[in-house]
Amino acid sequence: METMFEEFRLGTAKLVNRFVFPPIKLAYGHPNGTVTERQLQFYRQIARGGPAVVILEPVSVTVGGKEHPKQLCVHLPESAKELKKIVRVVQKEGRLACLHLNHAGAAANPKATGAKPKAPSTITCPASGQESEPLSEEEIKTIIAGYKSAAQKAVEAGFNLIEIQAGHGYLLSQFLNGKVNKRNDRYGQNRLL
């Protein structure tokens, strides 16, 4: 257990200990997807003397992937500037900031997105009970571009690490799951594309 408190190297990154704070849905954000003082206070308290890596709450890579109305976003023009506020707070405490990228897919919240959830195929979300519509190839390309743009904004904002949510039933895991992904196109035939 003592080794958990020792320094650790992850590639070129130096971690002050071996603890990682996971991405927790806070719902402290502003409905327009920007950072609030409450979020800054929360992350400051977590980082101060805490885990070496602080993974931010899930951020939506497109408006159609939002889970709740107060979720942080990374698809907006001002997202890098907004997220940099949290990065500064975390790094000021000597901790590494990690951006957690997500698209909820079938678990997207229509109250947050203004539209019906989209997924690889028509499925019913076990959490909400809502039925999703299948994504078109063009919509898939837009989401892929959203991930690319999100990674670029993460670099611009100064994040040390990026985590891509590919589990827990969200969009990427929906594509990988043959029981959910019933597509006949290239996004269904080779689910690892």
C-alpha cells in the first residue's frame, strides 16, 4: 500500500502518487456547457493534496451526445478556453488534468440534446427506456470529427492526458457490441473500424 503514495512515471508524465480521481458526473456545469465557479471549487478541492491524476467529468464531443443539461461540452467554439479554467486549477495544485471524452449514444438525454437519441441501430436504452434511432453514415462521420476536434481542444486547453469513454454502454461500446450493433454497412460488419 505504501507504493501508492510514491511518485510514478507514465511515459513522460510524472505523477506525484499512484491515485487517479475518476470521471464523476457532477451536473455543476452551466446549461450552456461552460464552466462554473462551483466546478472550479470542486476540482480545486480534489486536486489539493489529492490524486496525481484528476479525470474531469464526462464531456460531450457533440451536442447529440449529451447525458444531462448541465454537462460540460467540448464541441463549442469557446470550449478550449472554458476547460482551460479547470486545467489551471488542477495543475496549480501539482496534479495532472485528464479530459474524459464521451458520446452517450442511446443514453443521450433528449432534454439536453433537443433530439431523439441516436445509436448504431435502433435500441432501447436500459437506463432511460427510450428508443434510439440509427445513426446515418454522415452522422457517424460528424461524431468522429467531434472526437478529433475534442482532442485538439484538449491540447489547446493544456490537458496532460485524454481518456476516451469506450465502455459502460455508451456510443463506442454500442458500436463494439454485436448484440446492439445490427448495422449491415462497414460500421457493423467490422466493428473495430
